[in-house]
Amino acid sequence: MNPYPMMILYASLGIGTTLTLTSSHWFMAWMGLEINTLAIIPLMAQHHHPRAVEATTKYFLTQATAAAMILFAALSNAWLTGEWAILQTLHPLPSTMLTLGLALKLGLAPMHFWMPEVMQGLDLFTGLIMSTWQKLAPFSLIYQLAYAMDSTLLITMGILSTLIGGWGGLNQTQLRKILAYSSIAHLGWMIIVLQFLPHLALLALAMYIIMTAATFLALKNLASTKINTLALKWTKAPILVTLTMLILLSLGGLPPLTGFMPKWLILQELTKQDLPLTASIMALAALLSLFFYLRLCYTMTLTISPAPNNSQLPWRYNPTVSSTTLPLYMVLAMMLLPMTPATMSMVM
């Protein structure tokens, strides 16, 4: 694509998200969400592949449905309460509709069905934008409305998201689908603690963005979109493969890596709120996600290349142009756990 349209689309992505983040009026926040959606659609369909077109169509229909729900809920709330401001009183019915609409925007269970299929049709860089930047605007609205949302609904969506995100990724061979289910599971951790300690949900979102960005950039550098292509990368780029394995373990939440920090703090907060059963379910659901992360690590580091299988594999590794972004995200994704006390003092 020509660089000038690309620059306009990326600027529109930033403007849409910024508009939603800074709005105090429901109509302006909805407009920011729409600008965000319309800006990423050409980026998704730029490769003119049938899978990309299919993913773009699914994404557009899903986001249009979610936007209609959000706008209708905002109109209903204005009709019932006479208020358009986001932080004013919310009627229970529009509040539930807003929760479901924003959950559909984010890909939270049980409105998660579009997320893996859409991610599968995208290239890795657009998938990175979908998994990180596109979460900011809807999450900011949920963050502001956490006080008015139904506690039972949030806890139910959080538990379902972690269970489905872990269970759905077990039988996948496509890396983009695995990362989509990983996104669903991590969002469940953020949503379940949002009503008790919102700053901790923001911390979990920041850690998730760092680890996911490092994973996508590493896979893009390795030119891998399937599990079986990872088996050939060890002999070609052993250092990068080793670091990618550590990032995946960090996504799984293993200490002493960065990903252990949000899970540890969220489980601690759930225990403080007298929810030991919920904390136990979340901890067990994390084991499901850990399994497919370990399967990826096994494929990358413990198989002998060339591994025998029934598919045709690429035999050459042509590294892409390196930059300072990937090493920075890798360091942050692996070494932030000792900074937990300082981080908590900043967000509290």
C-alpha cells in the first residue's frame, strides 16, 4: 500500500482511540470507536487474499453490531436519566447493554466467537494492532463504568473468558488463533479484577500489551504462522528462538518472568475480597493456557530439526530487518517481576 494512505490510516487509529479516551460524552466516545473501526478495515484487507477479505467482513459486521448496541444503550440511558455524560448515573438496563456491547468489541466470552477467525485472516503486524491497540478504547469505557456494572456479570464473563481462552487454544496449530485465545484469556483476568481494584486491571493490560507485542514481533522476525514451522527455526536463529520461548512462558504466567506479576496480584486481590473459589478457578484455568504455551516451547526448542511430519516446510530462514523495538519488548516481557513493589506503588 502507498505510504500516504498508510499514514492516514495509522493516524486515524490514533485519533479514534484518543477521542474515546478523552471523551466525557457518550456520542463522542461512540464516534471514536467508529473511527477506530473504519481505520483498521483497509489495513486488514490490504493483501487482497480471500481469508483477509473474510476476516475483514466478519470484523466489520461484529463491530457494527457492537457499536449499534453501545449507541442504543447510550440513547436509552439519556432517555431514562436525561444524562449523556459517561460518568453520570447509569440505569441498570442500559448498563447491562453497554457491558455486553463493549464485551463484543473486546472479544470477551461468551461474545468471543469472531476473534480467532478474524485473527487467522490477518498478517502478524495487523494482528498485533488488533490484539493490543484495538483493546484500549473499549477497555477505557469499561474501566470508567466498572462502578455501575453488574458484579455477577463481570465475574461470569471473567471466568468464562479464562476457561474458553485456555480450552480453545489446546487443539490449535495456527499461531494467530493461539494468540487470539490467549487474548481472550488475559482479558478475563483483567475484567474479573476491574470492579475490585481498577488500577490492577490497567497494570494487567499494560503487561499483556508488552508481552503480546514481543510475541508478535518475534514471530514476524521468525516468519512463522504455524506450529510446524517453528521446529525448523532453532538451527537458524537459536538466540531469538530461546528468547521467544521465554516470552511465551511469560505469557503463561510462570515466575520469575513478567507475566507472573498480574496473575499473582489478581489472585491475591480476589482472595482479599473473600472469593477463594473464584481465585481457585482462575488459577486452574491458567494451567490450560500454560499447556499450549508449553507445547509451542517444546516445538521450538526440544524437537530435532527437521521434525518428521506430513506437511511441506520452508527450509530457509530469511531474517527480517532488526530494530530496537523487539529487544526492548523482550526485556520488558521477561524482567519486570522484581519491579512489582515499585509498580504497585505507582498504580495505587
